[in-house]
Amino acid sequence: MKSAIDLIADCAESARAGGQNDVPSPCISVCRMSPVSGLCEGCFRTLEEIAGWSRMDGEGKRAIWLLIEQRAGLVPT
């Protein structure tokens, strides 16, 4: 079974390659907030980022994807 980080890594490439508004959601249906980090243990987003996702444009969503990749340790911070 793939870990949350593996699933996020798979989706991150699609997020970078998508069209202007065709940015996939990072949700992997593991919706559990970490009391330590304040991030979702599945998608590595804050509650504010999750709540605002549907109102963001492609540029905003890609910015969140970069934060997710950094938080997951997939790219340097």
C-alpha cells in the first residue's frame, strides 16, 4: 500500500503539467488533521487551504501544490 507521500508525489507531477485551470486536488481521502503540525495527514494542507481550494485559480492551486511538496519533503524548502 502506498503512503500518503507516495500518493502526493504521483499527483504532484500532474499538478505541474496540467492546464491553466486543470489542477488536480491533492485530496487522497485520508482526512485527518495532525494536532502537532496542523496539517492534514493525507494531503499536507491546512484547514484554510482545504476550505479555499475550490475558490482558487490555477496559479493559487499550483502554489499550494509547491507547499505540499515542500511539507512532504519532496522538494527542498
